[in-house]
Amino acid sequence: MKVGIVIFPSKKLQDLANSYRKRYDPHYSLIPPHLTLKSAFESSEEELGKISTELERISKKYGPFPLKTTKISSFYPVNNVIFFKVEPVAELEGLFDDLHSSFFGNPPEYTFVPHITIGQNLSNSEHADVYSQLRLLKIEHEETIDRFHLLYQLDNGVWNVYETFLLGK
Amino acid sequence: MKVGIVIFPSKKLQDLANSYRKRYDPHYSLIPPHLTLKSAFESSEEELGKISTELERISKKYGPFPLKTTKISSFYPVNNVIFFKVEPVAELEGLFDDLHSSFFGNPPEYTFVPHITIGQNLSNSEHADVYSQLRLLKIEHEETIDRFHLLYQLDNGVWNVYETFLLGK
């Protein structure tokens, strides 16, 4: 099955992200708003236990940290993905590095740009239209992140949580 | 915000339940298949911490236990709800009782009938039609449950996981 590792921000920030995702993100109904720490990879039900043990170890290394977002940005022209840009902090980068270590077998496919997607799979003209409006918005949000989640994907495409890992505990 | 406490069974049983829920359960897109331990109640973001501490305490009292389902049943005529009937075991009943203790303030509204809903909000004639077919199916499934989840509801109605609690740990 497919598994992935994400941070779910507060309900408040999820509700705000969903107000955009509803219109601009076809994954709206498959997963709540999230910051991806490790994108989907294959695992068996048996391997989940080992992954869980490793994530438990990693979660103890980092304390809670601030998640701050001040603007909406885009990966265009690489991807027509629009997102809340999240300011990088040492804990986020440490988590990302640890989740792409040799234990997990696969080095990252790209540089880590922490973000919460609010729009994707847009055509070039849709993207231009939507982004030209959203980029003008001021987002001023800061909160504390104290956990991350290991997810798995059901056959219908919906992601569910296998386990929560509390930072520093 | 609204919170609730559920058990998510294995991916395999969730996929099976979803094959029915897709057609018969309007909550299909709001929450994956689950066994409700405590239905939705109001909580503040601050109270979540206290609830989490209490759930941590309760989760240590019980070890992993078997979840066994052998048939599809219905709450008709009380409710037009069709479900996988889950055989009651001491751990499930203990969890239910502890989650309806004075700490949580509200005694249960009904006797605990452990189940995984696969159809609801059906008209009387739909219910009669669907249930007359489903009740003939043999479901033979057994697995081990080793965790439960504290959920909260987003503004769009979707439930997300706040925290996982591992039984006996």
C-alpha cells in the first residue's frame, strides 16, 4: 500500500486552506490540508511496524516548532501548484532530512520547500488567472507544530492516519 | 469544535466497507470506515490536551484485542443504519465504558452495539431493498485492533485525526 508522512496544521489553518482547495485542488476530498514531509512511497502492512519504530525515534529528536506562513506562492513554471509558503526552520529541515535518510531508502527528489498546497493540476491559463489574484493576499499566520502523522492510502484514494508522533516525547 | 473517538480497522476491512458505503452511506467522503467508541461531542482546542491525557491513561489499561465480524445487520426500525456487526469483547466494552465516564461528562445515549456502518440515511424502501440483499452475505473477517483515534471535524464536515493511542503502551 501507499504510505506518506505529513504535518496537519491547526483546524484554523486547514479551514482557511480548504476555502481555496475546494475550488482549486482536485485532492480536496482525498486528504485534509497538510505539509508533506515525505511523499507517497510503497510499504507493506508488515513494514509499517518498522517505519513506526523509526518515526518514534526521529520524533524524539525534535521539539515543537513554529509554523509561520505569510504569503501564497507557486511552483510555476516547474508545476502549476499554488501554496501557502511555510518559513523553513531547523526542526522542519531536520525532520525532512531524517525522513529521507538511508533507512527510508530514497533520497529526496527535490529540494525541500515547506508548503501547504491550496491549488494544483491547473491549466496554464487557470493557474495564471488564479495565481494573479491569490498572490496579492496577505496571509499572516503563526502556530506551534507538536506532531506529525504517518498516513496510508485506501483503495478509493482517500488517505487515513496510521499513527501520530508527538515531537520531543 | 466537534471531536469524536473511533477505531479504524485494517485497510482491508476499510476497503471492503467502502465498497458498500460508496453507494449507501452519505458520510462516505467525510470519514473512512470506523467503529465509533464515542460519538461527536463539543470541545475547545485547549480542552483537547486534557482529553488527550485522559485517553493516554485509558489506552494503557487495555491490550490489543480481536475484532471479529461475521455478518451484516441493521438497526431498523430504530434507525435505517446497515452495518458490519462486530462481536463484543471485554476490551471494547471497557473502552466504551471508560469513554463515557464522568470525566467526559455525558453518559452513553444508548447501549453499546459495536459496529462499522456501511449504509445510513436510507429511505424505508431503500433500506428494505438493500438490507434484504446484504443480510444474506457471509462476512468472515478477524483482525487485531491495537489502537484508537481522537478525531476533530473541519468546517467542511471532514474528520481528521488529532492523535493515535496505542493499546497497552
